[in-house]
Amino acid sequence: MTSTPARSVLITLLLGGLALPGRPAAAQPASAALPLQTASAPSAALAYVPLVDLSLAAPVIVRATITRTRRIGGEAAAGLAPGQTRLLVEAQVEAALIAPDTIPQKLSWLQDVPNEARDSLKGQRLLAWLSTPNARGQAALIAGNAAQPWSAPLEARVRAVATEIQTGNVPIVTGVSNGFRVPGTVAGEAESQFFLETADDRPLTLIVLDRPGQSRSISVASSDIIDESATSVKPETLLWYRLACALPARLPDDAGGRDTALANTWTSIIASLGPCIRP
């Protein structure tokens, strides 16, 4: 498709401020490591781990309605996968779930879509995880799966994640430094504690209580004093994500892994948390 001079100028301006889908914008964090997916392909509901991955990486998350699309061809569509069309998407912002400051009400970005979907996007409502837009509203999807069809349940999940992220109450877990296990007074009773490493050196202790006839209790204390304020680990929370996606499957030897009972407790904890699954 041959572009008119005016369109060529528009595309040149946009490509100067945008990253192609699946490639990182110049000033973005390592969000390009997120798995590349076709942004508008029909898919199952976005799972929790990739949802948090996107929300941690994106400086801007918006609910928006697509108002216009333009097909991008020629050199600007280099690297396009077979069966895909590259579009310049223009959208009207309805709400910003995360934004560093005021953002333009109209945004635009490049998006690769299946050929059969290229003419059906206008009017589609979506959630988009974006780089910070410039003054003209030009932004970039931070990953190939960073535009998802809107639904009320999806927005509620994203808002819950965004709230947890913005409070900053859950530190980034980077590993485990040490642990110990104290047997109880009856057979099968024990308390284990594992001291976790965090990016900002905040204290975080994983506490495991085993009692005969009771379900194992797993909680996390965020102070140097272990008391009743320890928080239980609930699925699909940022605390669960920080633990399940960062902790090693095996307790390192220098953190107590040579103690068979302690190492077995650790292995069962990781199994109880469940896997951190990324597509």
C-alpha cells in the first residue's frame, strides 16, 4: 500500500515516538520480556500473573474506546507476522487507572491485529497498558498482550492490583537468606521461619505453623517482631505474586537447605503457594 505524502509525514512522526508492538519504548523498564501475544486476538481471560506483570511495567493504564484505525504499510510495517495487519489506533480515554500525571484525552498507538479483525476495532472498548504518552497523545503498548477487551470484572481486577502496587506495602522479594525450624511439644507440631530478602531491605519473614489435625498455616510478618499481626498469604494478591514468582523452588544450602526437615518444609510451602505461570 503506497502512502500519500501527508500520511507518510504522520507515520514518521508517530514512529519517532512509539515502539513497535512487542518492543520496549526507549525509556521503559524491561517490559519487553513479557511474552508477545497478538493484542486483539480472541483469548481466555488474562491470568493473574501476566496481569500483574503488565500493571507493574506500565506507567499508564487506561480504559478507552477506539475511535479510528488506520492501516500502516510499507517500511513502517517491517517485521509484521504473517496474517497480521499493523494499525495506527486512535482512542478516546474514559478513565485512567494508573497515570503519573494528567494525560491527553485522546491517545494513539501502533497495534498488530489479525487480518480478519482489522476492520472491526472501531467502537471497541478496551483496557490498555501503555508507555507515558507525549503531549500529542502518542504512546506505545508495553507488550503484545497489553490491549485487552474491556469487561467490568477485568477492570475490577486491574484496579485491585493497581491499588496494591500504589500503596507500596508489599516489598519486592528477591530471595531467602536463612531459616530455622522448631519442633513442638507433640509429634507433628512445628514452627518454621524463613527470613526473606527484599529489594529495599525491609524485613519480611515467612512463618509456617504445622499442627496435627489442622491445615498448615502460612503467614508473613513485615516487621522484626513476629506477632499476631502477621498476614496470611491469599491467592491472587500482590503478596502471593511477590512470593510465588520470586522464591526458589529449593531452599538454598546457605539458607538452611542442608537441614532435611527444613528443606522439606520449604518445598511444601512452594507447592502450597502454587506456580507462577506465565504464558
